[in-house]
Amino acid sequence: MADRFHLWQGLGRAVETCVAAHRDCLRSPSPSGTLPETICPEPGRQSDSEPLGRRAERKKAAHALVHELLTQGHSRRAIARHLGWGLNTVLRYASAACWQDTFRENPPRSSRLDPYKPYLEHRFAEGCTSVTDLHRELLADNAPVTYQMVRAHIASLRTAPACAPPRPPTVRQVTGWLTRHPTALTEEDRAGLKEVLARCPELDVAAGHVRDFGEILGNRLGATLPAWIDAVDASQLPGLTGFALHLLRDLDAVTAGLTLDWSSGSIEGAVNRIKKLKRQLYGRAGFELLRKMILLQ
């Protein structure tokens, strides 16, 4: 008999794979209907946002040198050996359409204020712009933040453009929307899920499959499982199709787990208890000691 918890857990991983394959649907389309195109400035002309300094000059010269050697017919490995550079460095310059693309943006550093930034942005949008009041509210919630952290973030909110588009939902966030019970979603979550499903028909079909499997699991409708597997197989969705076809390898056990009131949860609990004891030994004890510890507990 298959364990219902692990069946739903496996479905969640399959849904995450499906959402990741359609991550482009999570972003709202631009007003013109096309994505912005990166345009390199003309040679000899300086863009307002073009990098300056010695580092920029070195990158510009290196990019020109690599592309000149490529036009002469040299391979990338030969260029790396000739210049004494690493192969990854040459590949980075070779794959860049213009030398400005070789600049890497440093990822933002994590801060203790990160979990509280949505709250500050919400309060700032409501009209509360006092750093002292906002810092006092966070301290009342036992937040480990300082006044300087709050002041710096509020200053960035004041200088941010008012028409900045909202951040698109993440793959994990949309996966949670699809796999959680509809009554557990907030109004904001329902609105976000509705927008994503309206932009992506494939994820809309996947949401229907997830709801159908939830009804099979919750109402013990294991007899309808083969029809669900055929429907998922016909949709050919990444992740979900593989999960559905994998159920055919142990169809009797899965059908029993989705039909009968019995559960293998107690067995899974015993297995987890044995694994916990085994990890506590750090691999330094033999089977006899492990057996005695299991019997004694």
C-alpha cells in the first residue's frame, strides 16, 4: 500500500518541474508585447550608462582582442593558450555580443531586514514614511534590525520610481499555489494564481490535473486513477507526465493507498526512527549495536 503523504509529495515535485519549464509565463508581458532588446552602442560613441574607468578599458581591449583572433580562425582553446588566460574567461568574452555584456552584476547581499522588507514596503505604500515609527513597529515584533537598516531601505523606497512593476512570482511560490488547498490561499495568492493561469494554458491544464488528483486522494477514489493517468499522459506536461507514468510501475499499491482507509504512515514512522538512530551513530558502529538500540527503544 502506497503512502498518501509521499504520493502528494511526489506530485509537488512534479508540479515544481512543470512550473519551472514554463517560468517565462510567470513574468507579465511588456506593454509593447515584446521583451526589451539589449542594444550595444556604436563604436566610438559613449552611452550615458556605459561603464568607465581602467577596468572598463581593459575589458574593452580584451573583448576586441578575443574577437579579432576568432575572426582569424583561431579556436577558443588556442586563444586561451596563446594569451595565457583561463578558458572560461575566453568563453565569456567570445560569447558577449559587446564588451559591456562582460560586466557581471554582484548579487545582492542578504540582510536581517530581508524578511521584513515586504512589511515595510506595505506600510510605506499606506503612507507611513517615518523611519522612527517603522523601526519601533519592527522592534515591537522582536525583529533583529537596527535603525540604520530601516533608514537605508526607506531611503531606497523614496528614490525608487513609483511606476516600477511588481516582482513576478517565483517557481516555488506558484508551486505552493497549485498544491495547497484553495481555502488555504489568501486573496492575494488567488489573484496571483489567476493571472499566471490566464497567461499560461499549460499551467492551467496542470492545475486541473492537481485538483483532480487531490479529489482522488481526499475522497478515496482510487478506481478513477487509471483515467487520471491517461489524461495526464495525453497532456504531455513536463514533470507531471513522468510522475503519472511512474505510478503504473506500482499501480496496485497506489490504488490501494488511494482507496482504503488504511495507511502505511506507521511503517514510515518506524523507518524514520531507524534512520534517526543510524545517523546518530555517525557510521562508527556496527549492525549489532544498531540492532540493540532499536530493540531497546
